[in-house]
Amino acid sequence: MTSTTRDSNGRFGAGHNANPAGRPRLTEAEIATRECLKVIDQTTPLLLAKAFERIEHLGETDLMGPALNVLAEILKARNLDAEQRMRDERLALAELCTGAVTH
């Protein structure tokens, strides 16, 4: 198969490629999902920091469970499905908030 857009070494010349239609466009759902994940990624650290601050300084320990659940859901949403990593994150956060070190 010969193409007039290839040079003598078989490479495509400048301005030509093997996919003239280009990259497929994202659907509205894909764009919305990316935007939601971007907002989640930007706001999660602040929200969790505020929750842990209230736990530590105001003694509102009833926030610990929901804060850890939120973190677990975010990790799942970001496709970090390694259960051990989630357990390690939960343990580290619990230790950070309670000051306890458990191994």
C-alpha cells in the first residue's frame, strides 16, 4: 500500500498522519465527568482538612467516620481500587487525627 504523504523512509510528511479524522471528540457526559472530578480533586483536601481540624480542635469525633467514608468514596471514584491502599490511607488518617499509632 503506497501513500503519497509518506517520505522515502515511510514516515508521514509534515501535516499528514495516519488518522485524518483526528482524535474523537469527548461526549458531554465525558466532559461533565472530567469537570466533576476536577472539582472533587480541588476541594477534597480542604474539606477533609476542615473536618479533621474540627475533630482535633473541637472534639467533634462524630465527624471521623463520615470524613473517612468520603475519602474512601473519592479513592474509589478515582479508580484507586487497591483495597490495601485504602486501608493504609484510613489508618494513617485515623492515626493523624487521634494521635494514636497502631500497627
